[in-house]
Amino acid sequence: MALGAMTRLGPAAPSQIVGGWEAGLFALLLLLYLGGAVVNPAFFGSTEAFHAVLRDTSRVAIIAVGMTFVIINKDLDLSVGSTYGLIAVVFARLYAPSFLDLDVLTSVAICTLLGIVIGITNGVLVTTLKVPAFIATLTMLFIGRGFVLALTHGQSIYYPDKAKDNPLFFHLGETNYFDFNNQIMIFVVVAVIGALVLAKTRWGYETFATGGNEQAAVYAGIPTNWVRIRAYLLSSLCATLAGLLSATQDKGVTPLYGVSGELTVIAAVIIGGASILGGRGRVIGSCLGATLVVLLDKVLREGWPITRVIKIGDDEVTVNAVFSLPVGAVPVFLGLVLVIAVLIEPHLIRRQLAARFWSWLRGKPPPPAYESGGVALEGVQTKGTRMTDVTVPETSLGKFFARRDSLAIVLAVLLWLTGVGLRPDYWWNLSNSFAILLNYSELALITVGLTYVIAAGDIDLSVGAVLALAGSTAAYFLKVLGADPFSSVAMGLLAGMAAGLFNAVVTVGFKLPAFIVTLGMFYIARGLAAWFVAGQQLTGWPEGYSLLGRKVNDILLHFQISLSPGILRTIAEVISVQTIWMFFVALIAGVVLAYTPFGQKVFATGGNIRAAAYAGININRVRFISLMLAAFCATMAGIINVAYFRSFNPVAGQYRELDAIASVIIGGGSIFGGYGTIIGALAGAAVITLVRALLQLNVQGFSMPQHWINVFIGIILIIAVLIDIWVRQANIFGYLRARFAKGAPTSETTHG
């Protein structure tokens, strides 16, 4: 009876392993491959190319099998790319003779155990500890990427000679006697098992039920938490298997393993017909989606043959060449594919437009539309501000510590005093102190805009990439086109605000989850930033532009104004324009958020979006403006970044989204929306900046490498989110105090 109930929960579970969507995908694959053969017959016209596409698809599709279970559960796993890379790196460190030199079985066993730990950690964070899936797995992505770079030291690790001692294992990544790569056979086995489990077993029914309607699934007796943990475990194990297969094929590893892998896999699963709304998807569709994404990537990267005429003296020589897309073009395309794929699902598949059109042609009644459930992370739309956040003790000290942002302020002070104690010679130096302030200004500026977004119940994962996009645009106009500083600033603003407009329109207008849209923009903006500068660092432009990042005294001297020696000149020599601008923006944003009707609308929208709409608040407008403000602040930070460093590097703004989210949460903002202060966000940014400064501080000849610092910041973000959920939202301390007070003897009992 329970099993029958399970099959009736939410959207109906698939009654077959494949369907019409998969047939359409297969036809599209054939057309795309034929198109590639026409464009580049030298590559796609060969059997080797077909074999290479299937081989490279195998690893992506294996990960997509696990991701299918996660997305059907109405969850998301952004950590699969870094898990894939981390497993390959850990295997290399364990197995390579230049490192631990362990045997292959021990190395594989340790890697498998690591994959299990990552999967269970993701599952427990999301289910038991109630961390939003995109935050938990995004943090694991950054932590994993930090470990990859730290363990490789930015260098490749190879072990081809030792691989000859274990031919059975390493043959898994090679071509077999039938001239077929063994990875393809492994992929087929994994895909068949995954498809049968999802479509024909109790595990599959439980997965569809949990994703279709989790509350109804709980009433039906399904252990939904375990179902979701199990999906994360499957996802991590599939990424582990793919990482080990890459080790068998390449007999080594590079620091770039797994970069953008999560984007490729998520796009593959969504293209394969799975619903980001949960409750629907098929493994075969995900595998075909993986094939399509890999084939698109191949077509874009391989380019197409062209002929060029080169003039040497009086002679003209015709040479064959290949036209390839610029650096960064592929991430841009894949980011667009992700957003378009997510748009197709609710607007095309869920409404069954193709089936309705076919029924209309045949004069038959249209099929019923799927139920339109909530977005994948509907739980992020918040619990709102608790009354305990409003009612505070009467004493001044009590009022301060009752504030949600007091923790960040206290932490910032303690970290500053720690720096003074460790290195007073460095910390008390005014110039060094304001050098720290310069790093703080960029992060604080981004954090101001993100505070509005998070308070409104959304998230923006693209702020660091928008920073890079605005900076690269300004640098391109300055260096390549020779534009004047004013025009370059204007074009940088235009590029950054265009990215923000895309985020706002697609999120608000098309009703997509902000984390998906801004994740797509993360890759689009990063790709465009690298595209504009051809992946190279640009430098050397007029000093007039660089004044935006200079100290006040430098600007005065530029205009031939000299201050007399004294305190005013001393301050002018250490305070920069970007710091002044940051405080100006923060002041206006703080007043608007705390003391104007719009600020209250932001909190109302984030606290309870449905109640805010019933109260007559234009919630779409509030969310739109918040996302645009976040893009505006990130854009300004990018323009100033180029001026301060007098150059542009494509990696500008890397990890800034992680720092900014952590700053807002540490500063008292709720990851569930409905609360946030600019003062708290600035204090949170100070905490993150000081943590980075302390970890990089040279104490007795030791300073922590940057990659390990990023791992540490990721852990801080998880801790901050857990504090927000359990201390602020669930009021766990208040609950414990109430329990203890209830158990303690009362005064009447004592005197009784």
C-alpha cells in the first residue's frame, strides 16, 4: 500500500525509461554531428572523432547519472566538478612515485572513501543542518578547488612509467581489442543501471516522490532525508568514478581538472529533460544531454578550416589554417546553454507545447499540463525576521549584543587586536593598515549590493564575474581601442549593468531561481572577460584613468596641489578614492535600507514573498532593483580594480562571490532573506578581509599559501550559515534556555 501511495505523489513518475524527448535529443545530436562534419570534415568526418566524442562524453555522462537523482529530488550539486578534479589529484598524490608511491588498490580505496565523505557531507549539510543546497555545494566547490590547487602547487603530476606496473587498472582508460575505449563500456553499464534503478525500483519511486512533493512523501512514510542524502552520495560516487577514469586515461593530472565541470553536468541533465522544479527526469535523457553538451563543446573548440593568403615579398602564398573561437567563448556559450535549458523546461516541456500542437493537428484533445510546483530551492524564501530580533533588552550593552550584526563587529575588533599582537611592527604602520583597507574597500563595495539581494530572498553568484567583466571592458577600451578614461568608465558600467539586467530580467521576468540564472552569468561574464582581453593581462594606459584607484594626495599632486606637512597630509597619503567612494555608497545604501519605505519592502519581500504581494508590494520591482544594485556595486568595484592595479588580469574578482556572501551572513544577514544591515555587512567584510590578512601575515617566516586561505574562507561561510540557521533562525540557544528554565525549581517550590 505504501508503494502505491508513493507512485501517486506529485507529478507521476516516468512509466518508461525513454520517451519522445529523448528521441528529439537523438535527432538533434545527429544533425549537430552532421553539421560538425560539414564545417570541419577533417575532424568530424573521421571515425576517430566519433570515438573521441563518445570517450569524452563517458565521464560527463557518468557524473550526470548521479546528478539526475539530485535534481529530481529538487536539489542541486555544484561540487561535482571540484570532486572530479580532487579525486584525480588525490589519486595522483597517493600513487605517483614522486609523492606517497602507494599501490593502486590502496589509492583507489582512499579515493572512494573520500568520495563517500564528500557525498555524505553534502547530504547532511542540506538535509540535517538545513543549509540551502546551492550554498552548501557551492562552498564545497570552492573548498575542493582550493585543495586541488594547493595539492598540485599549480603544477601537473604524471606517472606513466609506474602505470605500466598496473596494466589491468590503467587499461580501463584505454582502447580495448575491439578498438573501443573501455570508458565507453563503463559508462553504458552505469547508465543502464542508473536508468533501471530510477525507473523500475523503490529507490526511483522514492526519488520522484521526494522531488514531486516532499511533504506528501513524508506522510507516505518515505524517509526523505535519507533519499536526498543517498542522491548526493550517488552524485559524489559518480564524480569519483569519473575522476579515477580520467586518471587511467591521462596517467596524470593537471590543476585544471574539473574546472566548469559542474556547469556542463547540470546543463546536460536539464537539457536531458529533468526539471529544476524537481520530480521529473530520466537517466537516458541526461546521458543524451551530456553527449549534446560535449559535442557542442567539441564543435566550438575544434573550429573550422580556412585558407589564408600570406604575402611574402612579391609572392602570395596560400596556407591552410583553422579558425577557432577566442579564449572564453566556450564558457560563455555553456552558460547561455544552461540558462536556455532551464527556460525550456517550464515554458516548453512542462506546458507540453509540442504534444499540444500535435494533438491540435490531429483534432484530438490536448494532454493535461504538468503541475507547476515551486522552484527547486523554494525553502530559501524565508522564515522572516523573528520578534526576538526586534525586542531587545533595555540596557545599552544588552541592546548592542541583541543586534544580529554585533557578532561581526566584535569579531572584527578581536581580529584586529590579534594582528597587533602577532605583528605590531606591521599592524601599527599606518601605510600597511590602509593597504588592508584598500583590499577591504573592494569587498565591502560588492557586499553593499549583495546585502539587498540576500535581504530580498535572492542570491547573486555572479558578482565576482561581473567585476571582472566591467574591468576587462574598461581595460579593452583603454588599451586596445585607445579610448579616453571617461568613455572607458562608461563602457565598463554599460557592460556590468547589462549583466545585471540579464540577471534581473531572467530571474524576475521568467520566474527562474536566482541561483541558476546568476550561476549561468558567472560563466558568461567570466568567459566574456577573458574573451575581451584574449586571456592575457593588459596594462599601460593614461594616468588619468588610474587616478580612480589612487590615494587622495596622489590626485592632489596630479593637479599640482601640495598639502602642507601635518595630519591632513598624512591622512591624504593613505586614504584612497575607492575607500571614500565605498563609504559614500554604503552610507546612502544603509540609510535607504534602514529608514525608507523601499528598505522595508526589501525586508518584507525576503521575509515572506507571498504575504508581501498580498500587502500590495511590487515584489518584482523590489527584486529587480536589488539585483541591479548588486551588479552596479560589482561593476564599480571592477572599474576601480583596474585603476588601482593599473592593469587587468582575467582572474580579477575570483572568489569574491564567496567572500561577499560570507560577509553578509557573518554581518547578521539571513541566507533565508528578510534581514540584513549595511553596518553588519561592512563589519562582515572587515572580518573576511582581516582573516585573509592574518592568514597571509608572515609570522616567524611562515605565511599560509593563498589556496589554503580559500579553503579556510569556505569553511567560515559554512559556519556562518549554520549560525544563521540554528542560532538566529531556529533560536537554538533560546530553546535550550527555555528547557533549562523549565527544568529548574521555581521560587515557590523552594519556599514550599
